[in-house]
Amino acid sequence: MSDVKRCDLHMHTVHSDGTLTPSELVQLAKKSGLACIALTDHDTLSGIEEAQAEGNRIGVEVIAGVEISVICEPGTMHILGFFVDRNSKKLKEELAEIQETRRIRNPVIIEKLQALGMDITLKEVEQESGGGQVGRPHFARALVKKGHVKNSEEAFDKYLTKGAPAYVDKRKLTSRDAIKMIEESGGVAALAHPKQLKLDHEPDQFERVIEQLKSEGMKGLEVYSSCQSKDEAARYRKTAERLGLLITGGSDFHGSNKPEVKLGWMGDGAMIPYETIDRMKKMILDRKKK
Ligand code: AMP
Ligand code: ZN
Ligand code: FE
Ligand code: FE
């Protein structure tokens, strides 16, 4: 193995819609040769304490992170936070409000699925989540289990993806609010998987959106992701370099909820060196000096 310290800055546990516990995830990171990971569960910091304890025990650096969905058209926009303060009362309260919007959404999705003729209950979906944040992958798994669809992909395509008949939007923050939340809790904000903005066919519009996010305080762009091709990554990299944004990357690992994605893999040959983490730490230090 090379002596480069490799990092993976995007992943989920059972605290949201992944399938490993924080300890299991950190153990897998160690086995996969990763020096540093960021745990970025959707809308919650609840897995971080366990992950950091396990990381300290076995020698993997665990960055406290989070992934927040924000308002966006036509695609989907997720903002990642790195080095957030997991004890920040304000951040925890703000995330609790977002979690509440999930709890409101879930029964509405169930009603829609039932109206479409499917026999499925909220309890069955909650069982899939094992007590963490309920997300659409849990609905997908329950639909598979009940035999309504062959696999999760079909569940998303037919029912759960944006625009499909059982899709229900969560009330979301604006990008400005999410970036502010992250930065005010000491963190660094980055745009997750830019491909999902669905602006690849409108390059000018894409550039304007990224510029706008930068003006709102965003510091990084997830150039490398398991959902982005080499060509896409090359394009996003140019944008990041033009605007002086940090180049980040992550697998968006979800365990067996997305079995094709391996921890540490963000496209063939792509990797994030530890220098990126040093740059984030320096940004945070410089901010404190001001
Ligand atoms: P939620 O936070 O409940 O809206 O669910 C978002 C999660 O669903 C994302 O993090 C993905 O893991 C997953 N997801 C969204 N769209 C799809 C899709 N088309 N196919 C498979 N998984 C998806
Ligand atoms: Zn997810
Ligand atoms: Fe995401
Ligand atoms: Fe994610």
C-alpha cells in the first residue's frame, strides 16, 4: 500500500440511511486503508461520538460531519459540513427541527403508497431504519421486502424519486441557511455530488449556482463521488479551481443500502489526499484568529 494518507469525506451509518453502525464503519475504514473519514449522516450528529471513540481506539481520524438537504430546482442539493461542533446546542436544535420535517413527511409517503394500492405501514418502514433517521432508502427496502418491487432501484424509479407518484418534499432550508449553520458551528461547508443539481446540460447556469454558493460562504466542492464519472469530475474540478474552492471527495457509502458503492471508492483512480484535511484545519484556525 502506498504511504499516501487517503481520505473519504462522505458516508452514512444506521443513524441515517446507512446499514453499518458507527463502530463497524470505522473498522471497515481501517481495513480499507483509509487514514481519515468524515461521517456525514443526513441531518444528525448522533453517530459521531461512537465513531470518534472507535477511531481513537484503532487509529482512524474521524471528522465530525453532516449532510443537509436544501431547496433546489430542478435537481437535488445537499450541503456537507466538515469539522462541525457535535456538542453545539444551536446546531443540534436546528438539526432537530429538520428531523421533525422528516417525521411529518413519512406518514404522507405511506398514504401515497397505500393510495397506489400497496400494502405497507409506517411501522414496517421504521423497522428498516433501526431507530435512526428514516429516509427513502428505508421505504425502498420495505417495498422490496413486501414484494411490491424487485429492488431498491425500481422502488425509487417507480415511486420514490423526485417527481415520482409517492415523492413528498421535505420542508427544507435554503443553501444560505445551511451553510451559515455549518460555519457558525465551526465547520467548513461543501456542496455534495454536484451532478445531482441536474445542471450538467446548462453549464453557465451551473457555474452561476456554484458562484452563488461560494458567495454564501461555501468553501468546497465534492469533485469526486461514486455517482460522478471521470469526465464529470474533470469538469467540476475546473470549476473548483477557477473559484478557489477546496476539492473534496467521498464515496457516499451507505452499506448494503447501496451495495455497489465501496467505502473509499469515489471513481476509478480518484482519491483525496490528507493535504485537503490540513487545508480545512488551516481555514478553521485562520477564522479563529480573526
Ligand atoms: P431522503 O433523505 O429521505 O430524501 O433520502 C435521500 C437518500 O435516498 C439519498 O441519500 C440516497 O441515498 C437515496 N436516493 C435518492 N435518490 C435515489 C435513487 N434514484 N436511487 C437510489 N437511491 C436514491
Ligand atoms: Zn443517504
Ligand atoms: Fe446526498
Ligand atoms: Fe450522502
